[in-house]
Amino acid sequence: MNHSRQTGAVIVAMGILLGAGTTRAAEAEPQPAGAVVVADMSRAIDRITVVGSRQEHKVPGSAHLIDADQLETFEYTDIHRMLRMVPGVNIQEEDGYGLRPNIGLRGSGTERSERITLMEDGVLIAPAPYAAPAAYYFPIAARMSAIEVTKGPSAIKYGPRTVGGAINLLSTPIPDASGGRIEARYGSDNFYAVHGVAAAVGETLAVMGEGYISGADGFKKLDGGGNTGFEVQDFVGKLRWRSSDSASRVQSLEIKLGYTNNDSDESYLGLTDADFAATPFRRYAASRLDNINTEHKQVQATHFIELSSSVDLTTVAYYNHFKRDWFKLDRINYGGTSFSPAAVFEAPGAYPAVLAILRGDMDSPDGALSLRHNNRKYDSWGIQSVLGVALETGAASHALEIGLRWHEDEEDRLQNDERFSMLDGDLVRTAVDPIGSNANREAKGKAFAAFIQDDISLGRWTFRPGVRFEHIDLSRLDYAGSDPDRVNGPTRIRKNSLDVVIPGFGVTFDAAEGLVLLAGVNRGFAPPGAGTTDASEERSWNFEAGLRYNGQNAFLEVIGFYNNYSNILGTCSNATGCTGGDIGDQFNGGAAEIKGIEVLGGYVFDLGGGLTVPLNFNYTYTDATFSTSFSDSFWGSVAEGDELPYTPHHQVYLSAGLEAADWGVVVSMNHLGAIRTEAGSGPIPASQRVKGHTVFDLAAHYQLTETIRLFASAENLFDKTYPVARQPYGLRPGKPLTVTGGVSLSF
């Protein structure tokens, strides 16, 4: 085990990776990626996870773990790059650093990761998962000890979104012995990061503190100068009590407190095709003041008790608060018309004067540029319990879980615009609109959820039947823009409620030594937004089947999937460049089919003399099409058979390394096929195409002493210039060559 993630590796001792005692993940030799297993549910943390190491690999469904050793290999800080190790994950890059991820699973849609269930330590972590699920907050991935990605029938354990699946980020656990580590790195564009963990552990009490600070000047070049980077501070404290060895009942209580602040000079304003070809890392002068500042606070209390040798109960109470103000260009007022910047990039030839203003090459009329304070506050809180029961019925053994959750969340928008003129290449403020004049509203969600799931082992068969129930109440309260204090009450109240039953069933069969066949089916579901009156919930039936092989030095998984949507939703947001509705409105996309295949594998060659060559690969093919014809202001004009936007057909990840006892070198390749930005079929028009790209990363480490580890990496090794998206406004570049070096000290 490498030392720089020493505390993260304690995940093995705590039981997350438990399969049948010891695990391959805890052994010294390198392992292929994509470990899959059933945890034995013997500790509280197991109740919030699905997968573990790959010694056991009978999960009836697609479930993968990126463990501490894999995260350490490249020392990534970007969640997008981490998730490339898992097939079936759709990613749309944005800022290059992964601060505001766009993640989907099996073609579910990527915008702000709102179509999947996001969790930290088994707790819903999107700012308002029911009322406003767009994840403008995302946990700092660099401090995580492991990441679970769950698709298929296993996802019904989490909810509410089961169409694509769930991602569960596992924070650094309190270790079983006192100690810690500190890690520092520095690199291109003045990128820096310092990460420290320290713990004091007694027989029954333990405390741990963790801090992560990072920043960079940014790799984009702003017209007229200025930063395009970020600063982030993230702190976590944990306190744990556990019963003594002589206690009649084993139990523990852990309190987690977290605080995160993020200040990013980030914009939605991209480039025209011509400007991207000439200067891809340029930022127009009109984006000079664009900035997002966020603050997140979390409190979580987890109690575990063994009620008997075969029954245990885990209860988690939680509260999350998030606030943000993203001040950025929103509208252009020119020629007597107010319009979104998206219109300019859809037809740049029709707006030469406006483009000149955005570039700072021409002075604008008075107040031509409106910058909006996208000011929002979010709160979410709840309590959830999982009862675990192990029992025997005849020849069958059962690992039964029964879960309940009460959850509430809300979003509060109080937004206004400031108006600017472009003068001599600079932004000059001319007016400030009243607070609340742009948006003054609240969205609220309440949900009661319950699930029951049973792992039934019968000879060479394992069955996992399960069902989830959700009762959801959503409301949206609109207030007058002239009433920021809301003394006159709402001008409109919209409510919607729904009850849904979400079944799932998975099965595995031990066909031969190391070979498991699997199949599963589950109901896909995603609730509509708060106050949505015209859009229905998202519904699908999801099917998958495949095999897994786990040999001495090899691992292979092949899974085919088919998701049949009876209704697929689109959400109007700034992030999508939507101009056809109010922000937050949802649109029915009708029936759709998403099918594909996921392949994951690895092999470790032993060269002798302590040298090994670990190889890993994964491949995803996705075919996503509409099954109906329709037209609306979000999806546009759609014909049956049109492909869904932002869903590539092909994704490939490869890595190869050379490792010894105290050093290692590894190179990876990620290929993403071309994508279309609007629904359509046939050849992709140039104005709706984001070209595919292939990017290589290189990493190396050297264990200088037992406690000191040196490491270095080069992301985008060959300095490939490539676009990642056209939304919201114009082409946006991926991160160029970024070289980083660092040192880790454990104690």
C-alpha cells in the first residue's frame, strides 16, 4: 500500500472493502481497475455502499469501485478524469478542473449531473436533490478515499433517480491508529494544492481533521488581462465514539462537519469557431467580471448498532447548506432587442457588431451588456435508516436490507442584473436593477422513501429482488420582483405530488471458476422539477446482461444494456444555453431508446525481479435515439430516430504501467468520439458538432523513504487542443498540457 493515501487505505480495515475477510485491494500487488464485490455489511459504512474489492464479484448489476490505490496512481484532482476509469459514464468537461462536473450514466444526460443520484458517504449531496437537483456544488474529489459508481438494479437502494444510476463519494475515514499525512503539489498555471489529514485514536474515542486548499491562475487568457482560475478551501472534521470490546452491544457514533468555499473566475461565454481555431484559450473581454463564489456547510451524524449477531441498524441524520452567486453575462441589449448570447453563437455571421462588442473591439451602446447575479441559497436535511438482517431459510441464505428516509430541501432565488457598457475594451457599469427583479422565488421538496432489498444466495445462484417507494411533494412559490422581502406573499403557487413504486431484480450465476453470468431489470425514474405542471416524471425500463471473469491476474467484464424510456425530460438552464423557457422549466422528450455495451478489463504481467506491468482498459458504445417525433422550445424539432445530443457513440480508456516495490510509471489514453449538440440524424452539421479527441496522461511516483513519497504527472501529455462543448455560449476548450509535481509525507 502506498503511503500518501494511508488514511484512505484504512477503508479496508473499516469494512467497505470486505468480501470474505481479506481482499485483493489490501494486497501489495497492483490490480486491474473496476473492482466489483458484495460487501458483507458488517459495519455501519457498509450500509451506505454497494461495492467493495474484487475478491467477490457477484453484484447483480453494474457496480464499480475506484479505490484508494487507483486514485493515487495519477493523483487526479478532477472528478472527470477519475471517472474515466469506469465504463458507461458520460462526461462533459467545462472549466478544465472539474469544479462543476457534468456527469451522466448510460446516456442519462450530463447537465450539472442532475439526472443521476449524487451522494457523499451515502447521503444525497446535490444542493436540493428534489426541488432543484442541478449540482452546482460537488464535493472536492481530491480528498475522497474511494468512489462508487452504481448502475442497474442495485441503484434502487439509493434513489430517487434510478434511470442512470448513482455515484457515491466516500470521504477519508477515521483510521484505526493515530497518525496522518500532508501532501503538497505545484504545477502549470501556478496550480497548487495542499492536503493534510491528522487523527488521534483512542480505545473508544477518535478525532480527525482534514484540510484541502487549492488554486490556479487558469489556462484561459482574458482579453485585457486578468485571472481565469480559482481558489478553493475545504475542511472536514470527524469525531467518533465506539463501544468498548466488553460492551454487550457493538455500536458507534460518528459526527462529521464540513465547510467548503470556492471562488472561481469562470464564465459561460465561449468562442466562435473562427476564434477557437485561431486562439482556443482566449476569453472575450465581456467575460472579465464573470465570477462564481460558493459556500457549503454540512453536518452528518451516523449511528450504528448491532442488535444481535445477525441484525444491525444504521441511522444517519444530515443537514447541508449551500449558497452561491454566479455573476456572469446573461443578456445582450442591442438594436432595440434583448437576446441571449446563445443566439450570437448559433449564427455569428448575423451579429458582427455584437461580436465586436463581446471581444472589446468596439464600444457598445449604453447598458448593452446585462450581467446577472445568479444568487441562490439551498438547504437540505433529513434522516435515513437501514436495517440489515442476515438469516437462513432452508438452503438459502439472505442478506436483507430495509431502508427508510425522510428528506426535505429547498432552493431560494433572489436575483438581479447589473448593466454595463463596453468602452475602450473595458466594462463600465451603468445601472443596477433592484434585488429580486430578475428572479424572486422559492422551490421546495419533501419526500418519504422506503426500500427493501434481499441478496439471496442459493448454491451457485445469487438473486437480488428489491423495490423502492417514493412519495414526493414539490412546490414553487413565485414572488413579485418588486417585493424582495416577500411581505406581500407569493403571486403564484404551483404544487405537484406523486407516488411511485420502483422495482428491480438482479441475478448472478457462478458458471465456472472465476466466471459469473449476470442479468437485471429495474424501473428507471426521475422526478419532475418543483412546480412543473406540463412535464411528467421521467420513466424507463432498464435491462442489462453480461458476464464477469476474475482470474489470478486478470479481470474482464462485459455488460450490454438497454434503457427504454416512455418519457425523457429536458431541463431549461443557463448551463444548457436554454432560451425557450424560464430557467428550471422542464420539457417532455417523449419516448427514447438508449442501448449499448460496456467492456472493462485488466491484466497484470509479472516480469520477475519485483517488476509488474498492469494493463487496464474500458470501452463504452452508446446508441441513444428518440422513438417519437415532436417539437418544443427546448429539444427543438425532433424526428423519430434522431440521436440525443451530447451522447458520444464511442468512449475508450487504456492505461499501462511499469511498477516496482518503490516506484512506478503509468500512461493512460482517453478517447471520446464526436458528439452532436442538437438532436438530429445523419452527418453532424459543423455548427452542431464537437469533434472527438484523444488525450494522454502520464504519471510517476517514487517512494523515497517509508514516509516520503515523490510524484509527478503530465495531463494532456501531447498538449492536444480540443473543444469539449458548445453550450451554453460557444466553443469551450479542454485543459492544455498541465505538469504537476509534489511530495507526500506520512506520519
